[in-house]
Amino acid sequence: KNEVEQSPQNLTAQEGEFITINCSYSVGISALHWLQQHPGGGIVSLFMLSSGKKKHGRLIATINIQEKHSSLHITASHPRDSAVYICAVRLDTGNQFYFGTGTSLTVIP
Amino acid sequence: ETGVTQTPRHLVMGMTNKKSLKCEQHLGHNAMYWYKQSAKKPLELMFVYNFKEQTENNSVPSRFSPECPNSSHLFLHLHTLQPEDSALYLCASSQDFRITDTQYFGPGTRLTVL
């Protein structure tokens, strides 16, 4: 079992829909990251969270440390949001990172 | 040139070959990373260098040998690889290795081992 679980694995949405991607983890962490990977491999870091909530444009990320859960929300989704979204955690016991397998999002015009 | 660059972008090699992957960052960062991304598997952190010193080596087989001659350059030397080593190899950098530092990724090298 992976230390970081994401759901759903695949998601198809109509343009304009509100999207939620979930991440649960089973280890103690110092930080959680949300990454975006476009076809071809390039990865962009979207958020780093250690508590609470962050917002950047149409993207919102939240984390509940007690429940070991984070969500990434996309408002007014657009086809250019189509990508794989990856949740990553940095352990609080050292320098190790664990990654989820990613959520593949397709937004249809 | 800006950001994190990786060369080559694609590499096909036989199991007896020796090759090297190169990563260069133009961001003035002090920490650099090698990741492996295999099909249908999560990203795996392979190596971390901070101020040219290796701080993490996550049980990576010795057929992968990293080298960090300075804070801007990172190499991954490959020898006697196996077909299961075929994957996307990603390089990243961050200002330092602090918890709050954002990592910036290169485009990756797609490696195929025949």
C-alpha cells in the first residue's frame, strides 16, 4: 500500500465544472505539495501546504493535518487544466518524499 | 536560458552501454534532485544534493551514479542498466533543502533500455 493515496485516478469534466481531487496520507509530514504534470513530462509545483488553505487564481488547496487529508479544487475548469495532478508529502522524520500515483484530469470543451 | 534544462530529452541504450544524463539549473539554487518516474508508478526520489553534497540516496542501485560538480550542474551516470530501468528521469532544483522551498522541475529525459 502506498503511503500517499489519491482519488480519483482518472477524472473527466466539462469545461466550467468545479473539480476536486483528494489526497490521503498515512505518515507524519512536515509539508504537502500539489504538482501538475502536463503531457510530455514537465512538472510544475502548484502549492506547498503545512496547514490551512491556499489559493492561486482558480486553484485552491486545503489540508487537514488531523485527518491526514488534502484536497485540490479547480473552479471554472478549462481544457488547459487537463494534466496529471500529483500529491507529494515530505516526512517529518527526515528528508524523504512520498508521491501519489496522480490523478489524470481531462476537461472537455 | 532560464529554469531547469535536461539533456538529452530522449535516450535509447543497450544494457552494456555507459551513458550520462545532464541537468543544469539557471536559478541560482543550492539543492538539486534526481527523480525516476516509471509507467503507472509514483515518482521516486533517487538522490538529493545540497550545496554539492549528497544528502539523500534512497537505496538506488549502484548502476546509477550521481555527480554534482557545482550547484548548477547535476549528472546521472548510467552503466549496465536493466530494461526495468526504462523510465522518465526528472531533475529538479530548489533554493535550499528547507521544507518551504519550492522545487522547479526540468522536462525530463525519457530513457529506454533495450
